[in-house]
Amino acid sequence: MDDFEKELAKNLRDPEFKAEWDAIQPELAIAQAMIEARESSGMTQQKLAERTGIAQADISKLERGSANPSVKTLQRLAAGMGMKLRIEFQPIESARP
């Protein structure tokens, strides 16, 4: 376990920190999925920008989690990478009977 993971594990014991951490997870998951999709398609941010008409700086902001993309923007990005967008709802583990 690296220093970040140790510090995170410690901080997640604080209920306020954990609530904030949990709240940003969907945005972080979107950013990570975008990065992985772009990299798996062998594209740079610049190439994706050229294909989609979305500024490279805006793609960078999305990948850093500094901006929240609309579904329409996510669809444009997916199409630019030769992919389709799929959004799903998953049950919360603790909510299952």
C-alpha cells in the first residue's frame, strides 16, 4: 500500500470525509473511464479534439474531473473514439435484501 492509499484509508474513517469522497466517486469514475477509453483507442487528447470538435483543453478538464460533461458531450467523445456510450444504474450493495 503506497502513502496515498494509507492516508486515504485513514481519512475514510472520518464520516465527513467519507461522505465527500463517496459524493465525488461518480465524477471520478467518468473521468477514469474517459481516459481509459481514449488510451485504449490509441488516441491523444489532441487527436480526439480534432475528431470531435471539442477543444483539447476542455477534454483535459473533463479527464481531470474539473468539469462535468453532459450526456451529449460524452456521446460526442465516444463517437470520436469509435465507441458508444453506455450508462447504467447499479444496485447499492447494502440496499440488497
